[in-house]
Amino acid sequence: MITKEFHKLKRSLYSDLLEDGSVGFVFSGREREDRGDLMHRFTPNANFYYLTGFTQPKAVLMVTKTAGKVREELFIDHPDEKAKRWLGLFYTKESVQEDTGIENVEYLEKFEEALPFLRHPDRVRHVYIDLENWEGTFSMNEAQRFAARVLKYNPTLQMHNSFHHLALMRQVKSAEEIALHRKACDITTKGVENILAHLHPDMYEYEIEAYFDYTLRSMNARHAFPTIAASGINACCMHYEDNNQKLQDGDMILFDLGAEWGYYASDVSRTFPVNGRFTQQQKELYNVVLKGLDAAIAASKPGQPKEELQELSKSVMADELIRLGYMKKPDEISKYYFHGSGHYIGLYAHDVGENDVPLEENMMFTLEPGLYFDDLKLGIRIEDTLLVTRDGCEVLSGGIPKTVEEIEEFMARHNLR
């Protein structure tokens, strides 16, 4: 798992971003209501976890930099006896201090009185806040509401959004992070193998999905995102998640799934024949997508502009579709391929980072070309999780059957029906 020394190093890099005479804030986030008296399982804001390693809600990291000196403070909620009894949750500022390595830990009721622009307004002129927001255009999260309060209190303070800087820090992975990604991919591989060992016609999509779920739960892993198990025409819907249709003999089924381990994600797509054998047409079109993926993987290395990989896959697949008679001109591929070829991966499955940059060693991302034929009720996507190495890349999900021959051989040998 990630050590507190890792988080200490990241806080040091974060403090380097701050101008002298400034204070920075990163929030862990709040629990979300589900329905009734239920709450969604809490996952901390990724940037907060990256800097602290603390995983509980309502916490705030405050870093002050004045006269060249840096002071780190972590403000935490503290569970009462009811939380201890009902949730098994109990920690103190002393235990958090030991666990995180942050010297100054206080309870949240001390937060506002500790704000340096209230106590020493002459020393602080800049405020940095992590303003990550996935909620939508007009909704405000806790960090944004806090920023609005600060500016209302003192409009002369200069406000900075540290989100982009933290995103750039997270692009290149440490050895500890890579190990967690590798474990997540290993668990995902076992989960997909369990799917292939049980896949057959007349099941429902949710039944075959359950074999992946079982593998994750049996290995104490979490889902990185909701699983897509889309058979037939359902595979032509990019974010199909109903997973409730019966598998038909002769159909293909597209899976987009991934395990999460230690908060780090894997992301894999595979498309399999429900009955274990590709038709000739399915085989031809599947190999078109695989050629597009293989070309992009072969080009993935330090210095390669990430965005060019999308065009490379598209170009290879267009040439193949023209050769097979599905198209006459390369630009016609937009009828069959209409999403990006991949994304960074990290603390989120679709992780933050700058796309229009050359790849660097120890970056991690996915490649996922696909083709979708509504008239054939066929969608094909093949995705791998990749680690950029010194002179190329390593496919961390490469153990999952991917070629036509590997898939058919595995299903013939292992299928338990």
C-alpha cells in the first residue's frame, strides 16, 4: 500500500507550488445520501488522498507558506461513541497524526479560528483551493462554497485554483502507485477469466457479470466503475449499464470493467462470442479493432504525443474497413467509431492529466479503439491498461485473452457449462 512517506513527498511538491504569503486548502469531501437513511460508501477526493493518505470525510488539509516557512495542518471530524458503536469508526487527532505523519492535526471546530488570513491578514495575500468539480455547471461543492466565503470576506485576496497543478503531479506514477495498478489489473484478469469460464447462451447479462463481481469480492477489491456487460445491439450504446438482457447464441458480448485496489484503478474492455466461437464476419471485424489497438500499443513510448495514438488507431481501422468493403473513404469511419482511444488512469478510472503532451516514463493510460455496427447488432471494443516504460510500454492487462485464437481456445478448454 501507499506509505506516509509518499504522501509527505507529494505535500512537499504541493507546497512548492504556493507563493510566499499564501495558504492552500484541499478538502476530503462529504458523504453523499443514497436513499432513505442510507449513505453511499465514502471515497475521499483524489487530490486530498494523494496529499494526505487520510480517507475519512469532512477533513481539510491547510498548508501555509509565509516568510519561506511551511506549516501543514490537517483538520478532522472526530467520531463520537455512537459512530464507534454503530460503524466501528474511531480515531483521534493523535492516531491520525501517527498514521499520516502530519505533525499538526486538529479537530474541525478549530478550523476557522486557525485561518491565517483572519489571524494575520498582513502576511497572507494568496489563497490556493483545489476546485475540482464533477457535479455540473451550476452546482457548487464544498471547496467552491468555501472559496466564495473567503472572497466575500476579503475580495482583495488573490484566489488560485490548484486543481490543474495537482493533476499534472498525478500524471507520472511512483513505484508504489504502479504496484497498486498492477495488483488491480491482476485481479481484473482473474475476474475476466472467471467470466470466460462460465459464459454461454441463454444466460442474462447480469448473471455473467456476477462472476466478475464474485472474483472482486473474494479478493477484497472494489469496482473501479460500474461494469458494462452489453450483448448484441446493447454493445452499440457506449455507457449501457442495465445488464439485463438474455444472451443469444451467435451474439457477441462487450465487457468494460475494472478492479480497484488501494484506490488505484484498472480499466479493461473485451468483446467475446457468447457461444465461444466467432463467426467469419465477427472475426474479420474483431481483428480490425485489434489491429488498431496493436498499432497504438506499438507506438506507445516516451516522447510519443498521446493524442496521436487516437489518429493512428483510426487510420489503421479505416484502411482495414476499406479493404473489407465496409467503406470507400477514410473519413467514413466516423459512422462506426465515435469515441476517444483512451485516457489516463490512476485514482480515477478516467484520471486527470494533460492529454496534449508527449508520453513520459511511468505514465499510465488506456487505449480502447472500437467499432459499432447497429445494423449487425455488433459492438466491438478492446481496451488495455498500459504503463509507459523507458523505451516502450508494458500492457498490464495483457494476460487477458485477446486474440481470436486465445479467446476460442480458452473458452473451449475452461468453459464449465
